[in-house]
Amino acid sequence: MNPMDWFAGPSGPKPSELPALNSAQAVTRLWSVSIGAAEAFVFTPTLSGDSVYAASRSGAVTRLDARSGQAKWRVSVGKRISSGVGSDGTLAVVATDEGEVFALDAETGTVKWRARVSSEVLAAPKLTDELVLVRSADSRIFAFGAGDGKRRWVYQRAAASLIVRSPVGLSIFQGSVYAGFSGGKLAAIGLANGNLRWEATVALPKGSTELERVTDIVGDPAVQGRDVCAAAYQGRVACYDAANGNQIWTREMSTLTGVVFDARYAFVSDDKGAVHALDRSNGRSIWKQDRLAYRQLSLPLPLGSEVAAGDLQGYVHFMARESGAFLARAATDGSPIRAAPLKLPEGFLVQTQGGGLFALTLN
């Protein structure tokens, strides 16, 4: 299943009309630039220090000032990139659909080293503790030394014959790598050695056809405090004790973008276009905003008193954190926003499939 085929075509459900907004708050565009189109891939920008790193399908990688959008450098790796950028401020790392990994000097954009993984890379690499972690689409996680690019370990498991081809990533927290896999599995892997620490089943496959039985974990697991939460397509949202994998709560829900949380709530955009706020402690519903049906929403971004999500026409929707009521709406370049919005020191950033980077803030 291709991420661009997340929803039915012309014969499928029609996206809802944009809801009318009464006394909408003003949205300020802090800056915008064009990095290049994503084509059939999803590119997520990343923030490290005072810089944003972003990439495009053409092979362009750029470092921008997070407050002004001014380019500090822009280079081409000479190959067609298939994922967003990972950076720790020392390196900026991208990968291709042929399994090539490029580590660039974050200060200059110069290629420091190259490596290879076993298949295409759809999710942005992650960097931590002198390691670069790259997840390939065939259910492998590769750990490379940040200094030399040498392989340190590989975590591998069997991939299902039919998967959701979307940017399923990983999250790192307190010495563990948390990653979801096909069949609704969530795994905690030791960062130092790649050994499995625990595994949990977020959702079990169900249905009579192979397509109905697809229950892949989607997005990056959300990790904060003692909790790690994950979401499965055609499955559930579930939270676990990050130390031992004991289940805290579970909720029936299907999503293609995952789950995110703040101090009190977990937020999910389901596959029908509704945004949900759930109590982080028990999974109880706080509110549901369903007036954006079939608008193919991105993962929401909590922003304090509001929550933002992008849609298939490049609109960014602002909802009240406590009620889900609409607060504002902003247009970008008219192309879909598939990637999760990124929090900036001031405001937040969205990257569109058309290649636009838009830094916005709600007044």
C-alpha cells in the first residue's frame, strides 16, 4: 500500500467542505521557502538548535535559520532522496529509496560518510548517543557510528507480505529504541546493542482478506515520561509502561499517521478525518472533531492551548486543545500536508508535498 493511496480515489468518499469559521483568529506566516517536491514520498523537516534541516525528492538538502527561514547552506547529494532529514546539530542524515545513507556535516553540508541499508528508507533517520539509526522498509533497523558510519548493529524481523507503505519511524528514549512493525507489534530495543527488551501487541489482525488484516503500526511511537504510545492502521491506539511494556490502556481506532501527546492528552487523526483528544492516563475520549471528514489529515501538533493539523489541500487547521473547536485556518501552497507539523522556537513548520516550507504562528 502506497502512502499516496491512503484514501480512495475519485470514486471514494469526497472530502468534506471547509467548515465556516466565525471570528477566526489571525494566523501569521513567519516565513516560507521552497525546497522541492516530495513526489510519492513524505518528507519531514527536523529542528536542531537554531536550525531547520529539510530535504526533497530531487536530492536537495538545506539548512535554514529557524526564526527567519534564511538558508545557511543548500546542497545536492546527487541521488533521489526518499525520506526526511535527521540531525543532532553535528550531522544531517538523509537516505534514498535504494538504501543509500548520506551523513552531511551539519555546519557546512559536506558529505562526511556514506552507508547502505537493505531496502528503501521512508522515515527520517534518528541520531543519538553517537549513533545514527536508519529504518528500512523491510523491517530492519540499522545503527551506524556517527563518527565513521560503520555498522554497529542491526535489528531485524520478518516483514508482512502486504504493508502500509508509509514513513513508519522510531523513537529514542532513555537508552531504548521504540519501533512499531507489521502485525500490530511494538518493540523496545536496547540502544547500545540492538537486543529486544520487550514486545507488545497493539492490535491483532482481523478480517477475511489480506487487506482487511493489515494492522501495521504507523508513525513514530510517542514517548514521554513513563509512557510509550503507538497506533495501528485498522487497529487500536495503545499506551504502555516504557520500562517493561505493561499495557496502561487501549482504544479501538484506525489511523495512518500515528499518535502524539502533550502533558495531558493524546491526539490522533483517524483514517476518516476526525481528530481525537484522549485522556493520556486512561484513553478516555475528551473530544472528537469530525467536521474535516476525508480531508486526509496529518498527525496533529499540540501547541499549548491549541492543536494544529494539515490536510490534503494544504490548509492548516487550528483547534482548541480543551474542546476541539475551530480557532483558525491558514492556506499554504494548495498541495497536501502529509508530514507531521514541526514545533519551532516561535510557531511551527509544515512541509507540503509541493515542496513548500511554511512557518506559521497563531496570533
